[in-house]
Amino acid sequence: MKYGIPVNFHESDVTGNVTGGRPKSTVSGRTRPTAIPRTEFTHTHFTALTPIPAERKRRLDASTPRPTWQLFSPRTAGTGFPTNTHSTTKTLGLETRVPRMKLRRVEASVVTGAQKQAVDKYASGIRKEVDETMEELARLAVSGPKAPYGMEQSRDPGVSGMLEQIHRMRDELEQKFIDEDEEKLRVIREAEEKIRRAAEEKVRKERERVEAIERAEQARLEAIALAKKEKMEAELKLAQEAWDRKMKKEEEEEKERERVRKQEEEQRKQQQAASGLLVSPQALEWAAKYRDLYRVLMDETAVQMASDPKVKAWCFKQKGLIIRSVGQLVSTMEGVRRVSQHIMQIIAEAERYGEAVHLWVLNLAAKAIVKQAEAEVSAKLSAAYPLAAMAVEVMERYPMLAELIFVRLVKKCPYVVPQYMARKPGQSVNEYLKSMGYKEHDDDELEASAAYESRMVGMVALFAAIVQTTTPASGNPMSVHYGWTWMARMMNLAPRVISPGLVMTFVEIAGTTMMAAYGKQFKKLLRILATHWVPKIPTDDPLAIASKSRLVSYLEEYQQKGRLGEIEGRIIAP
């Protein structure tokens, strides 16, 4: 819509002052023009108009730009403002580009700023035109000097009509601004609502997508867990079946061993009934434990060692080192500690290869100690003390060594049980002597009886030296009560040819320690030995006669002096 306003006021008559008026309208933070109230002019006094000079009028008509009042581009009534196209609107001779409004997911603060920027840019041309119009209207809102009190001023009818027209025009323009602002606000709200709905829809779809992914992942994890559970159950079932088979096999083997043991025990009982008491039932049961352990070593552990060439070679090398160390033992505590430390290092290294190798190396150490007793102690009984001290130091750290020493002693010297071997029906002399512990030479000849007795005495001396050895920590697994048990069992058996030499050697080495431990009880045991056991020693063998004579002299000396004689070397030098 266009409005034409003729202006013929003189410059000096245009004051630009407008008083009163309605409140300014503010929409979206923009100040709108204020219409001049018609009532303001009804009480305004105007002075007589002075004719406008011709040059001034011509200048106004020719050079003064007139407002166009074309505020918005023509459009169909009721349609919205362009929001999604790059349209161009001419306002007051200016071109304004409407920015493209893209729907995208942004923060609320960014959306508000973008909306405000778009509205400001779109309304910049309108604002400029309104400002120009306001300036023109301000010049038109004229008022003359107030007439003196009581004097009436004349009013030009033409001016009044023009002012009414201006008021009407400004009211229409203000209403148009209000309508246009409301339309723009409606468009902005619709765009915001559309953006909000689009953002909510996007969030909903994203949430549904994430939930779908989570459900799929949960299903996958549950499937994996189920598969693992089924696999574990299957493996557990197979392991249980294998374990059941193994236990059943072991149970059958145990039953077979029990059957064989009972059969052997029955045979022993029959032999004992035929030839007198050869071993006490308790001693026989005690020895059976170590004989079974020896079979386990030979049948299982040795087979495992042989199955691995690398381990077998390593064990063979350690066997040589152990034998060499034991052979270098001297009768000083420093020498004892040096050898024991070396052997313990070898045993500790064997633990890296597993339990079987560890047990086998302990067996090698026990075998080397007993073999040293056969070779060295039999020739010099005092050598039993440092050998026993070294064995006890190792046993304190590895108690299993004591069990394996018993295994070796029981195998080679049945008198450690003590047990006298009986000849079985149909058994040859050589086989019977081998069962007693006789060694067979390379020419298939057995050793002499003197050499045999010397070896047996050496191993009993080792046993006696071990049980009498005490340490500050009192950690000797083969303590002195083993000595009391051995003496009691020997007193309950009828002596054989070899018995006097064994008993005298044991008392000479361990007697002082046993006297200190048992006191009167051990003295009573020695009286029984002298009065009841010694008279039963056979006298039809030269070795038995000599051994009996030495034992009687030893006991008589004890009765005279009140103390037991002992083999020199029990107290080892530092």
C-alpha cells in the first residue's frame, strides 16, 4: 500500500515537537512509531501561516525526496513469510535477502541466536524505512507558539484535515507493523516447533537404534555365555568321566595290592610259625610302608624320568654331583654345612622340573648317603657322625628325605626294621642270602660274611647317628624315639649271629643321647639286655662268639663306671 503526503509547511513553522501520544509498541525488542493522538490537535493553537517562498517551495517540490510508504513486497494476504527460499524483497528502495533456514540439530542457545539474527536481517530494511518515516512525521507534527492567555487563535481547516489524515495513516501503519510482527512470530514459532519435532524425532530414532544395537549385543553376549557354559559343562563331564575311570582303576589296583600284601603277610605268618618269631607285626607293617614306597619310585617315578631324555640327562648329572659332594664330606661343621648347602641347592633346582623330578632327586640324595655308610662308615664308625649331621640339616628343610633314607635302609639292611629273613620253601641259598642283603659280585659270587656284617653294621651306625643328632631348631624328622623303638623291638626278638654287633654299635653311637632322653627307662632296658637277651646269643659261630664277648665287656664296663662308652667324634669340631 502506498501513501502520498503533500507537505507545504514553512521550515520555520515545523518544530518537530510531539507531545503526549499513546505508549510505544514493542514487538521482538523493536520500537514502533507512536501515532499522534487526535485529541492533541484539538486543543492546539496554530499561528497564521506565512506564505512559503517560491524558491523554498520549488526546492521542496523538486529536491526533497518523498517517502514511498512501500514497506513490504506485495504478497497474497494470509500467506507466510518466505523461510526456505532465497527471495529478495524491496523495502524503501533496498533489497533484503531472506536467509535460508535449514533444519539441523543444534543447541537451544544456538537456535535462539540464529532466529534472532535471521529476524534482524529480514527486518533491517523495514527498520530503516520506519526510521525515515518517523523523521518525516516528526517534522510534520508542528505546533505554533502558544497564544497569550485569553486570546483565541485561528485554526487552518486544511492543516486540521491533513493532521487527521496523518493520524489515520500512522494508525494504519502501526496496525500493519503489529500484524506483520505477529505473522513473523507465528512463522518463527512454527519453524521452532518444526525444528523441535524434527529434533525429538531424530532423538527418538537414535534412541531406538541404540536400543536395537544394545539388544543385539546383549543377545550376542548371552549366546557366547551360553556356548561357553555348554562347553565348560561338556569339558567338566569329560573330566569327571576321566576322573571316575582313574579312580576306579586306582581302586582296583589298590585292591590288588591289598590282596598281594595279605597273601605275603599270610606267608610270613606261616614262616614265623614254622621257624619262630622273626619280626614283630608292628615292625613288619612299618617296613611294608617303605617297601611300597620303593616300588612306587621304581615303577612310576623312574619311568617318568626315563620318558624325558632332557630330564633324564639332567638327573644323571645331578646324581654325579651329589655322590661327589657326599664323598668330600669331612668331620667339621664347616664341611658339613658346605656339603648340605650344595645338596639343598640341587634339590631346590629340581623343584623347577616338577614334583616327580623333585622326589627322584631326593631319592638320589638318600641313596648316596646310605651308600656312603656302606663304604666309609663300615670301615670307620666315627664317620657316621658328620654324615648324619649333614643328612639332618637337609632333612630339616626337606623332611621327605628322612622317609627316603628309611626306604634305602629297609631295602639294603633289614636289621633296621629289625627283621630276620626266613628262608622260603624251595628258595635257593643264594636267593635267601640276597633277601638278607648280601651283595653279588660280577662273577656271580656273593660277598663274604665278614664283609656283609661290616656293611650292615655301617648302615645301623648311620641310623643310630641320625636318631642321636640334635639341632638348635629340633627339626630332626628321625628323632630319638626311633632309637627307643628299635631297641625295644630287638629285645623282643631272639638274637642271631649278627645281632650282638648291631646292638653294641647302636648303643655306642646313640646310647648317651638315649640315656639323657629316657634316663631310668633306658637303664632298665640295658639291664634286660644284659640279663635276658645276651644269654640267648648263639655260640656255634665264631663271629657270634666274638661279638657276644665284646658286648658283655661293654656292658660290664658300663656297670662299673656308671656311664656308657661311646665312639669318638660325637661332638663335631667347628
